[in-house]
Amino acid sequence: MEIADWRRRAMAHASVVAVGADDRPVAASLVALGRNGSTMIAYVITDPAWKGRGLGAAVVAASLEALPGTAVFAGVTDGNTPSERLLASLSFVRTGPVT
Ligand SMILES: CC(C)(COP(=O)(O)OP(=O)(O)OC[C@H]1O[C@@H](n2cnc3c(N)ncnc32)[C@H](O)[C@@H]1OP(=O)(O)O)[C@@H](O)C(=O)NCCC(=O)NCCS
């Protein structure tokens, strides 16, 4: 249900998939319009076999490059250190809890 909702609001031009040499997806960044009209990194994921090689940061960076001059938000679940560090490495700043 939640995923279907995000897919309806997906911003395809800024969503990015990284593929390996065999053309299989290894990391992805989904950008979508938030319910309040904001632009959100709705999800970022890296294939477990490919984690820790900079791919998560690379796909989010590519999404940001497709959104020049746009304020971009992202949500992090408490305790998701990899996600928090990924976003911090791209200069995202903490704004507070989602309302
Ligand atoms: C979060 C996730 C996408 C990170 O992907 P990744 O390709 O491994 O990330 P990167 O290699 O680009 O690393 C980006 C930063 O996060 C840090 N990081 C990555 N994995 C980490 C871990 N397990 N613990 C601590 N820091 C970690 C890296 O050190 C790097 O920071 P740095 O530049 O300061 O060194 C990946 O762990 C994942 O798919 N998690 C499951 C899905 C998820 O929780 N998505 C986020 C919710 S939207």
C-alpha cells in the first residue's frame, strides 16, 4: 500500500538505478513528491553484495543533480546509521521529526 502510494508520486526524471556489468540493478534512488508537495528521496537501496562501495551515495547524488535549485528532503528511521551517514555525506542536514 505504502509502496503503491510512492510509485504514484514517483518523479521518474530524478530517480536513478545503477546497474552492474551484467545490467542487473545494484543500487537505486527513488524520488517522489511528498504529501505536502515537497520533493523527497523516498527510498534508497543497495544490493547487500554491493554495500559499502559508495553506490548508495552515488545514486542519491545523481538524483540531486537532476533536481537543480530544488529543496530535497529525506526521512531516516531512528537507528538507520548507514542511511543517516549516507545523507550526511551529501550535506543533508537534520530538520526534525516528520509531521
Ligand atoms: C542505506 C544504504 C542504501 C547505504 O548504501 P551503500 O551503497 O552501502 O552506501 P555507501 O557505500 O554509498 O555509503 C554512504 C555513506 O554511508 C556510510 N555507511 C554505509 N554503510 C554503513 C554502515 N553499515 N554503517 C555505518 N556507515 C555506513 C558510508 O561510510 C558512507 O559514509 P562516509 O562517506 O562518511 O564514509 C544501504 O545500507 C541499504 O540498502 N540499506 C537498506 C535500505 C535502507 O535502509 N534504505 C534507507 C531508507 S530510505
